[in-house]
Amino acid sequence: MIFKARNRSFDLKKTIIFGILNVTPDSFYDGGRWCEPDIAIKRAFKMIEEGADIIDLGGESTKPFVDPTPLDVEIERILPVLKELVKNDISVSVDTYKPEVAKIALEEGAIIINDIFGLRSEGMLETISSFNPKPGIIIMHMKKNPKEMQINPEYDNIFNEISEFLHAQAKKAISAGFTKENILLDVGLGFGKSFKDNLKLCSNYERFLKDNFLHLIGPSRKSFTGLVSKGVPTEDRLPATISVSSICVYKGIHALRVHDVKEIRLACDMAEEMRKLNI
């Protein structure tokens, strides 16, 4: 199995690691750390050295209850970093739900668009499908929008609702010229999900993996990873993140989006070896 993004292919014999690089002042964990382009670029090189396959570059915080970032501000944040990483032959995914940002990112050499709105933004699918070879796309499930997603999220059947949405959006992408090898589906941990919802999704992820699509998951330091032990702060959530990531890799997840590349890469390698022996 492979994941294809423009002119690059990623062998899925090993879990793909997306290293998170938020060039924002207000992201929930690393907000403000990587705002300066030079510092952000050094951070990206470090994550590649630690085992990241792709850098996931974001210029807008999408934590719960946050207001949208103006279009020009988002572009101004990501562009200098994106250009330098592409110049150094680093594979870059851009985390955006705005078609205008996606267009500029792909023109500047990004190979993947990570869309938390799951292609719901007007013009997004038309924009990204106009590029050839086709970029990779991450289609994520989220209830409503970041401002409202965590206000009493409820599901009749969370597995069915998420699967139906993701498959419907993937079908639209395939109709627009993408293949299954271009698409990663993401259930959207923490995006319109309760604490129990997130645990239920992770512990039963094999239910999604039966659909013959590629899947990515992003548990990294999210609030649910700190609630089992009664409100562990963000900076202390790495052990729980490793636990969730390892379980998902053992179940067969294809890609992870994480802040702590070195530690997660080591954990993934172990989980992958154990999975191979589970005959």
C-alpha cells in the first residue's frame, strides 16, 4: 500500500508521521513557540531528523471556541516557512480549510492539504482538484466549526455518522479525479467529540479500517489525553499520547499527526513489530 501526494509516494509498510508545525500565537499546545520563520524552519528540520515523513504546517489555530484567522494573516504566517522547506526538498502538508490558502500553498510546492472541514468549504474541492499530479488530501470529520464544535456534541451512532460523512466526502474527491491512494481519512479526535467519544473511537478504530481507505489520526496532547488522570496539563500529556498512538498503530492506522516526533516514532516502531507477530 502507498499514499500518493503529487509526485511523491509514501510506503505504508511503516506508519507515516506528520510532524505538527503551528506558526501561530494561539495554538493549544505550541502556540507562540514557532512564530518566527527562522525558528519554525529549524524546528521542521529537527522533526525530519527525528523521523517525521511530512511537516504539517498550520497558520490558524483551530482549538475549541477560537475565532477564525483572517485570510491574509494565515497566508503571511505560512508562506516564508513553506518556501524554505520546499526549497530544501521537505514534504509539506498545509493545514487549512480555506481554498485561497490551499491554492497558494500548492502553487508554492505543498504536496498535501489537511482540511479539517473535510471539503465542506465552498470551492475547496474545485481548487485542489485543479492541480496535477493530484495532491494528497486529508478529509477530517468535525461537527459544525471550531467556535461551536465542543458545545454539547451528541451522536446517535458515532461510528455510522463519521463513516457516512467521510465516505461521502471521499466519493466526491474521487469523482473530481483523486484516487484512494491520494486520500487520508481522519475521524477528528477532539473536534466535536466528548471525552468518551474520543476514547471510543480510538479503542475501536478497527471498525473504520475495514473500509479500504487510508486513515490518519491526531491524538497529540489533546484534552482527552489528560482527562483520564484528572486534568493533566498539556505539557504532561506525552505519555498518554504515546499510549493512544501505539494502540492505533497496533490496530493498523496508516498515519499519525503528532508534536513529539522522536518519542512517537520509537513507539510506532515497537507497535509495528508487535503487530507483525500477531498472526
